[in-house]
Amino acid sequence: MLAIYCRISQEKEEGKDRSLDFQKKIGIELAEELGLKYRVYIDDGISGTWEIDKRPAFAEMLTDIVKKGSKITALYGYDRFRLSRNDEVRIQMLSICRKHNVKIFHEKIEYKWNDPTAKLLDTVLSAMGEFYVDITKKHVRGVLKQRALKGKVHGVMPYGYKRDENEKMIPDTAEAKIVKQIYKWSLDGLGYKAISYKLNDMGVPTRYHSYKGTYTVDKNRNNQIKQKEFVTRDKKDVQWNGGSIKRILTNDTYTGIRRFGDYEFEIPAIIDKTTFNSVGNYIKERGKKSGKRNFYKYLLNNLVFCSKCGNRYTGREVNAHFYYRCTSRISKGASCKNKGIRMKELDTLIWARFFKSKVLTELVEKHLKENGNKDKIDVLQTKITALEKGNSKLTKERGNAISLTVKGILSDSDIKAELLRIDKEIKDNTTIISNLSEQLQSYLNSKHRLKQIGADLRQIKKNTSFNDKQKLIQKYIKTINVIYKDGWFILDIEFNISGMPIERYELDKDYKVAVQVDDSGKRIVIHLKTGEVTYHPRTNVSFWEI
């Protein structure tokens, strides 16, 4: 049997390397001429300089040669560099083939074991092959640096990005939506694997789905079995896993930063810096000591924060009661001493006050009436236009600076400082534009949003499920900030509606009532046990009179 080994390096352009199909075709022709059966081994996107354990098909071929009762009597590689550009690997291969009486063919010419000249020539050519790789790498690094200075990209883009017609890095609309959803799920408390399961259940394709061909993988890589067992799979069948989700959530490229060596370049951001940092802090916090595992469901997890130290409040059971407590208490000696708040009463207040009673609709309607949108839309559009013009000017400055570097007028150190300044200004402007655009879109969609809120609240039933409640709350409430002071919990509730003012409530330490003073000075009192709402006209009414 003839073992036909085919290999092509990563990212080879058409016509710059012998294709896999071409190598395979010549190998099959040789098998027919020798009157042998054949088996094809393919390493796609594998460098000839790599060690054996990083070349799955090559390793599988050598394993088949040394097997007891092996039928392989000859090995074909289009040229000696197909088999290896690494002297150590080539010596191992030659040793195995010689020991097992396997003939080697390059370009249909048999390698002569006993010819001293052939052995010397083979060693010299193999060394030249490695030298060629080293020289090529230096040349490629220089070319890539010049391309990077011009804002052009190379290699595989991170999921969510693509290369435009000018070879610049821009967001891929469909994939960018998935990236944003992944970040949202992370902030909602889902882990890497849970997010990957959701994407696979939804049928969201990975980047590999658009790739043709197959790949080889060790099926024992995730278990305790040391012996490698390679299997071939279609690239289109690759699914999401925890590792791919982690790479997306920890890659600051999504905030608009692209790096090449010591240089940083501005690219369009998919995730704002605040969201990226929030996810990073959440992942870091989750990785710390968390104590007893929590099996109870907390309706407001990831929404409640400490007004004293800024940390998140998480659900905990204490003395048969369930509380939201500041995460600063997890680290010994680092507690801010802000008091935990009982879960049941806070959940009841938020759900009954804003959703079950439909007060949220009234608050939004009032906000829209009191805040004329037209003037705000004009102001926002003017600011966005000015910032976009500023970015265009900065982009021209950047191009001029690069041109001066290419001509040798500016040094690398000069261009580095200048590009950092320009990129920082562009990045800052882009962040502001993104925030203003969100505000603008919110005002433009305000009427539609009000109708949507009304429709959502009409869906509420007496037996609304926990998951439906949580989804609705997270849709409209951004944060609930808590601080305990003089026997009262002060709650500042911020909404996911642009420009809408914060609602403040005071909850007594015995969890009997929550009190709010409206614009007219009238006290609104929510009785937490019954859900009843009463009104008191005097602002100086005492708690005991209530």
C-alpha cells in the first residue's frame, strides 16, 4: 500500500502553493504506476516546521507504518518539504521508514537509501528548507507591519468581524449581534457552557460553518485517556463550546482595539468599554471564593448593587431567610458593612409596584410627555455630526502620519506616539457617538417603546412563571442601588429607558412598608404584606402614623 501524504500551510494564496487536490492526484497516479492500493493522509493548514504531535494526519500515517501487520510499503510526498521542513522530524520519519522497509517517493522519484550523495543532498536540502522558513518569516513580519500601519488586517478575524474591500476590519452585522447577545447573557449570570448550549439550541452557526472541508481532531483530548485517537469531522458541524465563549468574553478587540506588536489601532467597536469591564469584573468575581452553592432562585440577581461600595448584591440564605447581600462580604476584611436586604420583600416591591400594577406604563408616559423629544433629537443629531466630522479629520491626520513614516521622514518612535494620540481621540469620539446614537434611537423609538411596554404588561397573569417575571424585569430595569441608613433601606431604581429619572423608595427595616414622595410632596406608601397602596398628603407624616 502507498501512503499518500498531502499538506498545505496556513493561509496560502491560490497559485502560491501546490493545492491538496494536485498533490493527491500525483500520488494516486504513482500508486497506479506501482500497482499499489493507496491511502491518503491530509494536513490542511499545517506548517511543515511543526512537531509531529501538532500534525494529526502525519502522526496517524507514521502510527499506521509502525503497526503490527502494516500493509504500507511505500510513502509519497510531492516534495521533501511536504513531508517536513524540520530536521528533527525528518530524521524521525526516515528512521521509521528505514526500519520498516518503507520506500519514499518525491515527485515519483524513489529516495535511494544507499546513495551517499543522496543522503548528503537530503540533509543539505532539509537544512535549506528550515533556513527558507526563517528568512520568509522575517520578510512576512516586515510586510505585515507596513500593512498594519495602513490599517490593513491579515489572518483570521475574531468572530463578529470581517475584512472589507479595502482590507480594513469592520463588524459583521449578523455575527456582531451574536457577540452582543453573548455579553448580555454573561451579565445575566450565564456561564461559558450555558451560553454555548443556548447558541447550539438556537442553531446559531459557528465561524467554521462557512468553511469547506474537514478537520482532524484527537477524540480523547478532553478525557483521561493518554492514547491519541484521531477522527475526521466536517467543519460545518463544529458547535459552540465553553472555550469559544470565553475567548469572546475576554477579547478586548471587541472594544475597538487592535494590536500589532507594540502598536494599537482603532477599529469599530462592537462592545462598549463599560460593558466589557462589567463582564470582566463579573467573571473575576464569580471565580473568587463563593462559599456555599446557591440553589435558590433570586428574581433580581445581577440587578441589585451596593450604593456604598459599588459591588453587586447576590442572593444568600442566612438563618432560614433569603437575602441579597453585598459581594464585598465574600472577601475577608474587605466588607463595606452595608446591610443585606431580604429577598422576598424586595422582589415583591419591584414586581408589584412596577409590573403587576402597571405603574411602569404611567411613569414612561409621563416621562415622554414632560420631555419634548424633538429638541433633544436635534441636539443629539448635531453632536453626532460634529463628532463624525472630527473623526474624519483625525483619520486624514493618521493617513498623513503613516505616509511620512513610509517616506522615512518620521521615525518608528515618532509615529507610534502620534498614532496613539490620534487613535485615542478617535476611540473616545466613537464611544461618545455610540452612546449618543443609543440615546437618539431611544427617543426616535419612544412611542413604539410605550406601546411595547403596554403589550408586555398586559401579558402578566396571576401565575406568571419565575423565568417570565425575571425576563420582563431585566428588560425594563437597569439597576437597583441599595444603602441602609438610620433604620431604612434607600433604593434608587434606574430604568432601561433613555433619560427616564431614577425612582427612589425607602423601605423600613422591619419590611412593613416602602415609601416614596412624589413631585407634589404626597407620600405613596406600599404595604408589602398586602400589596395595598395608600397616599398621605403631608410630607412630614411619621412612619408610625402610616
